[in-house]
Amino acid sequence: MSTTVINATVGPNGEVEIPTFVRKILNVGEGDCVSFFVENGVVRLMKSEECAKQFVRRYIRADATRNGTPISDEEIDELIEQIGKENTDH
């Protein structure tokens, strides 16, 4: 995995334009939602959908660990997909 640093300037109202290079990586465009994921002083910018999935993964993993039931990433992703299907069926 390579690291790229891109600088941007904060505008008068706190806005920062997301560079084209980053928008392409995130697959976001005008009107899409993004999330700022802050952890231990590090901020990551993600497409909101991906941020939500990561939050759910952490929650499920923590709950499974607490209950002594290990769960794989694949099993978590299957659960997330199943929940998504159930929510679109209604």
C-alpha cells in the first residue's frame, strides 16, 4: 500500500474541496455523503456507506468477542449484506 499526501486549504466557512484524485478513489461526486472517521487523533475520510459498514463490523466483532463467539470478516460481511437486503425488501 502506498501513501500519498495531498494538501488542501480550508476556506472561510471551514469548507475544503476534496481533490479529484481522492474523489475518484472514494467513488464520490457532487451530492454524495462522506464521513470523517476520527480515531486516536487520526482522521480518515470515507464514503458514508463504507464508514457505516466499518462501524457495524466493529460493533458485531466486539459483541461476538464479549459473548465468546469468534466471527470472521466474511461472516460479518454476509450479515451486513443480509441486513441490507431485508431493509430493501420492506
